[in-house]
Amino acid sequence: MSRILAAAMSEHLGEEIVLKGWLSQLRELRALSFLLLRDRSGTAQVVLRDPGMIQRLAELPRESVLEVRGRVAQRGDGRPGGELHDPEIRLLAAASESPPFDLFRPELNLPLPTMLDYAPVSLRHPRRRAVIELAAAAAHGFRQSLRDRGFVEIHTPKLVEAATEGGANVFPVAYFERTAYLAQSPQFYKQMMVGVLERVFEVGPVFRAEPHDTPRHLNEYVSLDAEMGFIADHRDVMAMLRNVIAGMLGEVERATRPELDLLGVELPVVPDEIPVLHFTAAERLLGAAGASGGDLSAADEAALGAWARREHASEFLFVEGYPADQRPFYTHPDPERPGFTRGFDLLFRGQELVTGGQRLHRYEDYLAALAARHLDAAPFAGYLQAFRFGMPPHGGFAIGLERFVARLTGLQNIRLATLFPRDLTRLSP
């Protein structure tokens, strides 16, 4: 007999079926008892009348794995759906002990360290599983949106010989008798591949050895990267990004409506044209206290997000034209505004979600940009080779998947938007 999922029980009223899942809870009442069996689709209620069976189940730790065969009947409490009667129960795997918290409760009211220490178990909670489902749908929407527009998915090395950003925030790795580094991004490779395929994207991990210990930073995260050739300027990239974000949200709506309802998430509307502020205009809006050092602080981003909601009824805001000294060396300068670039950020609900822009595409411009920052061109020789042999005007962007999910669901800490977070102190589980 084939296994049936808990969510499909009502389709089999009067039939004998087999369920398989975890012992979530045993409710022992005076007249009869109930086994709540959880699988990937939800929870099934099994009616128990045999005292010996009830006793054996009571001795099992919660989260033991069971196979239950029985007949589906209407629920005795009048609620829609079915419940299993006359069960035969087979133990597939006994848990060594019950978890130190209850997975059957609506909320996991645990300290963050406890939740992360017990991640293999806490991730089984329906609300945490819902976040995983949303992330999967968002990544699928990203891929499909770009495939539909002629992009090809690529897979690039995560061991590299030089820091992508030319800085020191990289993790060194012993690579035989040399030192390699974990990739900060696929930036160099996706640019090279524009010279091959014109439009490329990648979904993969990136590593930042930045000593942050904040609710919005991780040292390893999933980056959704895209790069496209033959653009007029960065505005073409921004238009593509707008469509990709809309596609991601559309897939989340299509694929995870039950999870959205469980989490109480209201999806944002992506405007046909997301409002745009030049960095200098953002500085004026923020006043003397904002944009210190030529960049935006978290408070600045929050203030600009509030402005976008108030003035444009938009949860999204582009800030373009960042100062050149705040952008990587490969960012294209703005020929009309010396000292500024064709780089941009996309803010979502008052927090930076995406960084992107137009890149340099001429070999001689790269040599000049590296020299201006006192960077040796030798470690970048493989990267620069692409530009020696002709590259079109191009640009791209990168979305942090965990940050997208955290902002979408209202999570207060980005660590809850990833399975097994890596930060300053955590390498386990």
C-alpha cells in the first residue's frame, strides 16, 4: 500500500491508508487518546483506544518515526478533514530522547542560541519550515525570471587566487603550497562569462570575512547573481532587476500561499517603475546627520525607506550614483558626474537588499583603476584577460537570499533565514 501524506487524508475517507512521520504529540484523555503524527505536509490525527498501544507510545520519546496503517474517517470534533481509526503502528526509528522544546506549539519561543544550537530539530517546526519553503520559491523565481529573458545559469569556482573586491576581508585557505581564498562573490567570473554567453546568472554561496556581529550580516550566505552585456548604462540593469524581483515574489505567491498565511506575510507590490534617488539627493533628504563617509548607514536606509513609502507608496527604492571611493574598482564612473559612479543599491523595506551597477569594460580602464587604488594587476591577470580580447558594455547585480527572506517575513535576525548560519562565533552545527 502506498504512503499517503497527512494533508491528503480527506481525499481518502473510508479507505485504509498508510501514514509515515514523526511522533509529534500524544494526547491522553479519559475515554480515548490521540496520536498526532507529523510529516512534510502537516499533522494527522490518529484515534487510539487500545490501552497497550497507548502505553507503548507514551514510553517513546517525541520525534520517534512511525508507520501507521488505518482507516480514514470524518473527524469526531466536526472540523473538516479526516482522522485515522483502528490503527496498526510500526516503529521505524526510536528517538534517543525527546527534544528540549515542544515542536507542536504554534510558536518556538526559544532564545536564538538555543534555536540555532538545536537547528536540526528546531528547523522541523512548521514556522521554520515555512521560511525554508519561501526561500526555495524565491530562488526558483529568480532562476525562472532570468531563464525567460535569455540568461544561462553558470557555476563558478569558490576557491580563488585574489580578493574580488581587492580588500582584506577574505578567508585564506591552504591550497597545496599556495594560499587561496574563499570567493567573496562570483563577480570576476560572471563578467568573464558575459564575453561568452552575454547573459548569465548564478545561485551559490559567498564568503565575507567581515567582523560583523549584527542581525543583518552573515559570513556565508547565498548570493543570487546576474550579469548582462550590451547595456546602455546601469538603468538597463535596474530595469532587469525590477522584473526579477517581481518574478521572485510572483513565484513565492504561487508556490507558498499556505506558508505565507501561516507566517502572516503580506507580499509587497513591485511598482512598474521603482522610485530612484541619486546619492546626492539622498544626502539632501537625510540632512547633515546622514550619509556620513559617502555611504548610507542602517539608520539612513531606514529613513529613506520611510520616505519612499510616504512619497511613493513603495516598499522599494533605488539609490544610484554612489561615490567612486565607496564602490569596487570595476564600477563604471559616471561621465556626467566626476567622483560618482553608475553603481546602485536597491532598498527593500528600509534596508539594502541588492548592490549592482555598470562595470568597466575596456582593458586600459581596468589598468588605470587598479593603479589609482595602488593594486597590483598581477593577481588579476586571469580576470583581465577577458578585457584584453574585447568585452561589451555590461553590468549586473547581486541579491542576498537570506536578507530577502528576512525582510519579506519580518524576521528580526537574518540567522533565522538560513539553515545553519556561519558568523563570528558559529561553525556548528
